[in-house]
Amino acid sequence: MTNVGTSYLLWLLWLFGGAGFHRFYNRKFFTGFLWLFTWGLFGVGQIIDLALIPHMVEENNLKARVRLGLSPTGLPLNQATIEVVVRDRSLTPMTEVATEAQVVLPAKPTQEELMLKLLKAAQARGGRISVTQGVLDTESGFAEVEATLQAMVKTGYVTVCNDPATGIVVYDFVEL
């Protein structure tokens, strides 16, 4: 991973005739050589790079994460597959049976199940719940929880109001 501060320090080498080293550091080899041989595109490109360095570093780090199999947030992109080798003593000594175990994620709750989870969460909170509280209690996404609460508003089970102290949008389960 590259660093913005290091890129700026390498940019300063331009003052000593080393234009473009910050581009080499950020894996932009073609333009690095172009900057090196033209003294930073006659100084103009080097000056423009002062504003572009943070974007260059971010782009390089994003590409590095993808090369390493990580998402932009740093989480692994691919699910790990575990292979278990089981030796069966009843088989010949050299025979092995390979089985594959995979991590299974819980199924996404249906609309009805999500409504029930939100209802229980609201009951535990005195009949009122915000979207964020619903996300925490149901472990579903913000859009999913908000859409479900809006559907419950349309059917009349819930009313929408603002918390008088914080101003946060709160869904009030009137029957609780």
C-alpha cells in the first residue's frame, strides 16, 4: 500500500532533477518515464500532480487490494473453501475420501420474518424503533429495514413521527 506523504516527498525530488518518482511509486510507469525525461512535462505536469497525488495513491491502493483479493473496505472478496480429507479404515490403506465443507451464510429473512423481528425489537424498546435500531436488532440492511417499516406504515400497523428530543425519525407501533 502506498502513502500520500511518501508520494509528496518523492514529488519534491523534482527540485533536484528527479521528476516523476512519485508516479513510479504509484505504479504509473509510463507517465513516470515521461515525467523523468521531460522534467515533469516542463514543470506543468509536476505542478498539476500536487492536486492529483491523493487520487493517485487511492487508485493504486484500490488496485493493490483487488490484486490481494480484498474489497475496497479491506474484507476478503472470496469465501474460503475448506477441504477435509477423511481416511476410511475400511477401505484399502491408500484410498482416501475427500469431502468439501463450505461456510453457509444464514438465509435472508422473508418480508414476514423481518416484520416479526422488527415488531419484537419495537416491543423491547417501548413500542418505538428507528431504522438504525431495526438494523441492529434484525441484522438486515438499512434499505431492507426501511422498506419494510414503510410497508408497515402503508398497512396501518405503524405511524411515523420524530423523536422530540433528537429529531430522529421513529416508527411507532401503535398497538404495543
